[in-house]
Amino acid sequence: MKRLFRPAVTFAALSLALSACSADQPAPLASTPPPSDAPKAKNVILFIGDGMGISTVTAARIYAGQANGTPGEENLLSFEHFPNVALVKTYNTNQQVPDSAGTATAMNTGVKTRAGMIGVGHTAHRGDCTEGLAARLPLAAEALAARGTAIGIVSTARLTHATPAAVYAHSPERDWESDDTIPEAQRTKGCKDIAAQLTEFPFAVALGGGTRQFLGSENGGSRLQADADLPAAWAAEKGGTFVTTRDGMMAARGSDRPLLGLFSPSHMTYMLDRKADTSEPTLSEMTAAAIDKLSADPDGYYLMVEGGRIDHGHHAGQAAYALSETQEFARAVETALSKVDLSDTLILVTADHSHVFTMAGYPTRGNPILGLAMGNDEHGEPTGEPLLAGDGHPYTTLGYMNGPGAVDSLPRPAPEKDPMARQQSLIPLSSETHGGEDVALYGAGQGADGVHGVIEQNRIYDIMMRALGIETQ
């Protein structure tokens, strides 16, 4: 298979501290900054597959391979060719199993924090505006924008959702996406909603979903002021271009004006649910447009790209959605690789957290990944018959520890007839939960030699900043 990258230009390896970490906050990275004449990255692209744990990568690899007519197991996704890999510990300061706000904050600030808080340190309590204002954490994008670096944000979720918001916002409550979601008692203390913070941030390009958070009721939105229109006000103040369709995005990507694209009222449509005449761009198309626009900046860029709906497919217990979104996420990484020069660009691919998603049951080689587990006979040959559990029923190869597909509350799924059926789960919950195990970090390009070992999630910030030649603590 054709290699999708050139080897990274290396410099002195970063020496990671082996000292014990406190329960609340990992110890600072003990390393020596690269010499001033060492090669540096001009650009950094951070890809975050929301909820893309290692079991999701494995299943998506097979899913994509089978879509191309192969058994699937031998396939590799685009980023699995990267030469540098690490394992990342994802816990929040107050939770063993994390949420996306705390994990995305760790990557964008270099500091772990509580679940549910964005750009705010762990000394504040969730939902407390006064404490949140006193514990604001410096963001990588803030520091880089002040240096002249162009900032880009791309997501298939709402741009006000936790992961994209962590690039530009400070909020003690991730749900404060619009001003109508902030309790009045907290709103009067000076906290701004996340949508308002985006329109005040000096981004070069921001593409994703979530128009409702930016508009008042007269325009189909949820903001308190009925005639509110934050995109129009932003365009007038910043001289920017606001678009709502793929065609509008493609036409505007060559302009030197900042670009804001909001393509759906809430999260963008799953790939499997899209119609041929959709006006929504894909994650790959948004990634291409963002890189085209950012590459024109002579001072370089920082781009965060999130495959946000991987997570939502898992929460619904429907692996088909999660795997299809992971497949498109891998295409977006491949798109980026075709557009950048890895001698001056660092590309990192990771997940904010995992899910309680498993692959088990001894299915035969090449078994349809979304189907029932079909076994082999005593001679190791396929039987063409499903394996049976102790209760005499067949079971799916993929499953969940918890979620809406619990076998004691719903009929058994029939994925051989309906690939969109929910996979089986053990514990009945209305929404499947995140998992607490480590996730992978894949690195290629300038500065990727910092990707190795087992690391705290906030070290991703250090890897990015040091690739750019910026010293961190």
C-alpha cells in the first residue's frame, strides 16, 4: 500500500518525567526544550475522533475493509500508518471515566480539569460562574493567535459542543452553549455563553453545526433575544463571511476574510443518513476547505478537526453510525495528508475518550463486523451458523457494556436483517457511557517524535507547542 506520509524530521528526543503524579494534577513534564536551531513545525493539525477508542479503531478498520470487498482484518485506516504511537490516559481530575469537556481542555491547555468544564481549572466547581472566571486557563489557540498563527476549528458536532469549544472558550459548564442555557443567577455574574465566545474569538475559519445556539426565536434559534443573529453581527464586525452550505463554503475558502460555516441547526447529519442532495459538506470537505484557507497565512496555523458524531453513534448503541463516522474521519486525515508538507507540519490523531464498546465471541475470519457472530466447526472451518449464548440465542460480534440495547429490556437485535439495529448491551441505560481505558495517539510530521510511551492527556498540548518551538512548563 502506498505510504501516505514522509518520515518526520527528528530532533533531540523529549525525555518524559517518570516521577509519580498526584491524584489531582499530573506532575509537569521534565524535559529540555529543543535547541533554538532545531527544526520546528509551522503548522499543527490535531484530529480528535470523539469517543474513538482502540476497539472503535479496530472495528472501523474491519468495517472499512469489508466495504472494499476484503475480509477486513488486514486493513489499516489512514492514520494507522503513522510512525509514532502512544497510549494516553484520559481521566479527569474528579472522574475515572472522563467527559469530552475535561479531556479537550487537557489537550488545549496542558492542564487536566474536572468533567464538564471548558478552559477552566479544577479549583473551580462545575456551574459556578464566579469560580470559573477566577480559574480561567490559558488556551493554546489564544497564545498562538497572539503570535499571528491562524486558528481553524472543524467539527461534525455543534461548534459550541465541548470538544470544539475547548479550542476557544472558557466555561464552568459545558451546557452553557447559548445564553438561554445559563441560569439567570449565574448569567448576571459575568459568564458568557459559548456561542458568544466563538464570535468574539479571532479564528480564521470555523466550520460545523449548531445554528440554533447563535440565533433568536425569530430566526429559528434558542437565544434569549428574539431577533438575535450572532453570525450576521460577527460578519459585520469582523468583515467575515458566513455560509450555511457546502457550495457557499467552497466559494469562500479562497477569500482572505475569516470564514464561519454553520451547516445544520444542531449536530451535522450522520453519513449514513445523508441524502444525495444534501447541502452539508462532509468532514473531509470541511478539512480540505479549512487547510486551503489556513495555508495562505504565512505565519502558519493551528487546526483542530473533530469527528464528533462517532461518539453519538456509540451513545445510541448503534455501532454502524459510529464506524461509518470513523471511516469518514479517516478520510479527513487522508485529505489532510494530501495537502500538507510533513517537513513543516505536525499531524496528531487521537480520541478524547473511549466507550464501553467490545468485540468478542470467536467469530470466523471475515465475519460481517456489524452482524451476528458466526463460528467455526471443530476443524476450524466456517459453519455458516451463528454462535449461541447459554440461553440459546445468537449474539452480535460487537457489543456494549451498557446502553439502550440491553438484552433484558429490548428484543434481540437482528443485524443480519437490519445493520442499523442496536448492538446488544449488558446494563440497561438510556444512553451508553464513555469508557475509562487509555486511547491511542498517532503522530506524523515535524515534532512527531514526541509521541511515544504512556502519557497523560495534557502532554498532547506540550507535544504540539514544542513542535512549534514554544517552551512549556
